[in-house]
Amino acid sequence: MLSGVSGRVSAVLRAATAAVTPVRNRWHADKVARGPVAVRYGWHKEHIMPSDILGNGSLHPVQLMYKVPPWLRGFRGNEYQMLLRKRRALGPLLEDHYPTKSFNLQKRIRYLYRFLNHGRTKDYFWRKH
């Protein structure tokens, strides 16, 4: 009886050890078998609107930024200016529905105001630079 059990156990162990392969090598072999990776760009000719890309002068590139928050479209400036625009756009909404976010926004604006104007005298803004 023991010889039959030990034979089954050894057969199971042999099968289990034969099926084990190092994971890294197996994945690498799969990658090599697939071949080189195709480079994909963010656009396809079917998704392009010819008037938008080629342009007849009617659309500005800023108007094509669909997935950008309105207060950031076409914006160029520092963080303080960006937060001021955000407060102007979303101020009442944040105060009513997200008071903690509104408070943190105000706090950051106050900090940046002090940081950016630190060490400047009153007549700094009126002097020619």
C-alpha cells in the first residue's frame, strides 16, 4: 500500500517541478515572440477634424482644448495667478459645496501673496525696472 502512495506522490512532484519555469524568462520569451512594439500616436486620421488641424484661421488652438478646465485654457502664468483665476471661476461653488477645498485654496493664495511680495517696498510696483 505504501509503495502505491509513494509512487503517486513522486509522480505528482515530478509533474509539478517539470511545469515550473522562471517567470521572468517566460515573460521575456513572450515579449520577444510578439515582435517589436508598434508606436502609437495620440491621433488617427479618422479622428482629425480637417478644418481644426489645417485651419482656416477661424479657430485658435486654445479653443481645441476640450478636456482642460475653463480657468486653465490658454493660461500662461505662475501658480498664484492660476489660483486667482480658479477662485474667480469656482469661488461660490467651492464655498457652498466644498468648504474645505475653498479654505485650502484661500490659504494657498494668502501664502503665495506673502511669498511673492516678501521684501518689497510700497514703491516697488511704481518704479521703472
